[in-house]
Amino acid sequence: MDPDRHTPPRTGQDVPDAALFWRWAVRAGRPAVGWILVGAGALAILIGYFGLADRVLVAEQLPYLISGGIGGIALVIVGGVILATNDGRREADRLDDIEDEIAELRALVVDLHRALLRRPDNPDNDNGDQQTVSRPASRRSRRDRVYAVASGGTFHRDGCAVLVDKGDVERLAPATARRRGLTPCALCEPQSSA
């Protein structure tokens, strides 16, 4: 090594995360370990069978039966469990990714819906002023009505995007909607205005 050549010290950004590496190594190695155990178990069963087939006395057959048969079956079972749990973990990771994407999509839709409700041409728009109530009578009347599609299972506020282009929308009191077993819409959240 050349003493004149100086290597800069490693910073925290240059050093790979050891825990992340080992997690990756275990995930990548699990299927290989599972298949190796299944193959070793099948080989042990074959060796046990061929050793057992040449022996006439039961006392001579027992070692082959125990080591080859039972040991091989145990290896196949352990390898199969490792493979099955690996598939289950992979599916669980996929479901977690899908749930995260659905949550992000829902948040975007809710934000878009709230932005549409704040538009000046929307009759439910209060111009963002939640502190002062200039029209208590009309605000009370808006609060006293919800809307439901005749074949649906939820009730909505006036102007909800779900109600767009629906022909069989009926106006109800919130108490009537609850008596019918309808649940509040997660998009427009009619409970928060009631």
C-alpha cells in the first residue's frame, strides 16, 4: 500500500446498512434453503428405501427406516414449510403495497373532493369561514338533509361526487337514513356536517 496515497474516511452515507443487507440475504436465501431441504429429504427417503429393500431382518431395517424414512420425511416437511411461509410473506408484502397505494389514492380522491366542495360555484361552499355563521337558517337546512341512491347502502352530502349522474337519488333526514341502515359516505363524510 502506498503511504502517500490517502483514502478518505468513510462517512455514514458510504457505509451500507448491515441490517438491510442481512434482511435481503435471508429473504433471497429462504427459497433456496427450502428447496435444498426438500431435495435432501427426498434423497434420504430413496437411500433409506434402497437400504431397507436389501435387508431381511427387521433389526437391520430399523436404522434405514428411521434415518432414511422418518428423517427424510422430516426434511421434506421443514423444506415445504419454509417454501410455503416464503410464499405467504411475499403475498403479504404485495397486499401491504396494494393497501398503501389504495390509501394514497383515497387521500387524493378525498382531497380532490374537498377542493371541489370549496369552489365558489358550489352551493355548499362556506368560503372557508367556519368561525362566523352569517346564514344560520340555510346552514341548518343543509345540515338536515342527506341524499341516498335508492339501491345504495350509503348516504351523502349535497354535491358528493358519488351522486353525480345518478337518477334515483332521494332526499332524506339523517335519522331516516340511519334507521334504514345506511352508512355515511367515506368520501363526503356527511356525519361531520350533521
